[in-house]
Amino acid sequence: MITLKEALTKNKDELDALKVEMEVKAKESGLNAYIDFASAGEGIPILIKDNIQVKDWSVTAGSEILQGYVAPYNATVIENLQAKGFSAFGRANMDEFAMGSTTESSFYGVTKNPYGIDRVPGGSSGGSAAAVAGGIAIAALGSDTGGSIRQPAAYCGCVGMKPTYGRVSRFGLGAYASSLDQIGPITQNVEDAAILYDAIASHDPKDSTSSELELTAVTENLNSERKLTIAVIDNYISEASQEIQDAYAETVKKLEETGHTIVHRTMANTKYDIATYYIVATAEATTNLARYDGIRYGKRVEGANLEETFRNTRAQFGDEVKRRIMLGNFVLSAGYYDAYYVKAQKVRHLITDEFNKIFEEADLILSPVAPTVAPKIGSNHDPLEMYKSDMYTIAINLAGLPAISLPVAKDAEGMPIGLQLIGKAFNEQAVFDGALSLEKAVNYIK
């Protein structure tokens, strides 16, 4: 598949032919990455995760409860894409309501990893990552609440970027956890990620959390020769598998050889990140999903009375969504609100402060993305084990920071290993510069 940069040179006829090629390849691939081949306008085709509103498209967030819903408007990111010569093309599969790390909870079935069809592609943006890695999409948009762009990108050997919270409008994004969600690009390389990021980033008066800080395009200022100070978190890496630890150590060595300054630091145990994230995220999720009751939103399943209609309708949620709704209701309930939710918000501030302290002397932080490579489909039956797979990504969302995942190596079975670079809030330029330098240093071969 041609890169996004190469697609910018194509004319209308060539792009139309490319859309046909993408649809054919997607159907033949058997990855179940695309769940619809709708197109919205002319331009370079970008695959869209199924929780981002595209006018006149069926948008279902991978859920049975939204079957039949047709979006009446465009998300701001779609308006931005169209204004820059891009076109929304195709809906990507995802975990239901973005709740999952494997794309196994989708109403449409499991998406497969192009590096091994018996492996998950990660989640929740697994369809987006699998399509880009499998050569059936030029680039894609995903959403990242606790790593849902970066982790599938790492599992699938492509690049995934989460912008600073507030840098990209959330208007038109199906809400999971409103203080954590952020839309971002999944691409074949770092430069393409910068191009797509520049296309979607903007201030948006329709989004009350949208930043009004000055926005400067990163693509025109990309500099792979820039020398940066990069912090490595020594106590984090011990949680990862040996192959990821080895890839991490080799990557640090290559960064030093490239001329970057490496500083060694420690951070609090990741167990605090996991506990804090799943309290905050599920509390916000249960509030956001309360609207799907068969009366205001969602597909209605009639009952003998109002209560039964409510129960029948919400029974359409999948197991993982129900699990998180129950947990969210628990932490917000009387008697537990102070003990769990309020305490989690306090720890969230401590996590942010800890990052800021490191950024007083470092430009970036290098971290694993996940503790293992992509697991096999159906292998993870314990929800708590799945939650642990987010240990390296969720703190970035809690702190609202930008981060980018890119492949650096493969394990003995040929599965991709990804690492992430984390930056200061609103310093996407350093994140992309560091990533471009790292991409050249590791010279990852697909």
C-alpha cells in the first residue's frame, strides 16, 4: 500500500482506483478489519474507527445496541479531514464502545492480526491497526482512552499516535471516558502520522475541553537530527517479558548512538496507574452509557412495562461493557464514592505531577507499550489480566500527555514489539522529532 505522503501526489482518478483496490484487498484479507466500505466525499481515503461520526454513515461503536443508528452530522475531525483533501472511507472494527484491549468484544466478531491470524490485533482500535499493518488501508483514525491507539499499533507493527488531551476535538466521538478519550492517527510510518495529525488537530468551540493554545503544524518542522534528552524508567521495564526488555535495552543503546542524552529515572508502581485508571474510566463510562436506555438513545427492545423495556434494551450490551458499567456504578455509589472515586482523582494528580517532574530535565520518556507481544485469540479469559496489559499506556491518558508508539523489533515468532515516546503536554513536535529519529535508528523491517 502506498504511504500517505505518496497519496498526496495522486489525482482524483488514481485515488478512486485506490479506494476500489482497498475494498477488494480488505475483503480478500480475511482480517475482519473493515466492517463497512462507505465513502464520504472525494480525496485521500482514510479508514475511520466505528465510534467517530460520519454524516449518513451507520456508526455503531461495535455494539448491538446501536444497530440501525445513522449519524446525522460529521465529527469535527471528519470536517477537518475533508477540508485538507482527505476522505473518510470505510468503518474499522473495534471493541464494543472502545472497552477492550483485543477487539474480541466487537458485535461484528474478532479482528485478526496480519502478522499472525491466530493473534489479536490489540484494541480497542484493532481494526484500524490491522488494516494499516495489513496493507489494506493507507492510514486510519482511532481513539485512545487508555492506550487504544498505541497498543494495537504496537501489536500490529505500525505507528500510533495519541495527541495531548484537548489538541484534537472530541466532538463527534462516541464517549467512553470523557476526560481520557482522544482521537489520533494510525499510520505506516512516523511522517505519515505527522501529516494526519496536522490534518485533524484544531481548536473547536463545539468541544468544551478543546485547547485554545496556539497550534503549529509539526510536519513542516520535522527534524530527525534534533538531539533530545530522553528519560528511561528503570523500574518499569521489569514488568515486561524478556524479549521486550531486550528490545528496550537495544533501543536505548541506539538512541545513545544517535546522539540523544539518556537519563535514568523511576516512577511509582504501575499498579497505582491501573487502579486509578479503571476507577476513573469506568465511573465516566457508566455515566456516558446511561443514555442508552431504548428511550433516548439506542435500539429499543420492548417489554411489558417501562422497567422491562429498560432491562431488555440494556441487555444488548456485551459482557465487557456490562462489567465496566457495574464497576463504574459501584465506585460512584454512596459509601464508596469518597473511598474510590475521590481517592483515584487525587492519585491522578500525583501521576501528572510525577510526569511533570521528569519533564523538568527530559524532553521525552521512553517506555514499553505492553508487557508482551500480541496474545493469541481467545487466550485471555481473565478480565484482570487484560486490564494489566494496559499498564504502560494508561498513565499517559490520566496525565493528558502526547505519546507515539512505533515498532522497534520482532520476537522469536516474528511478532512486532513496539515502544512509545511520551512528551510534555502540547509538545507534539518533540514527540514526532524523537520518533522520526528512532524510526531511522532501528530501521524496522516489516
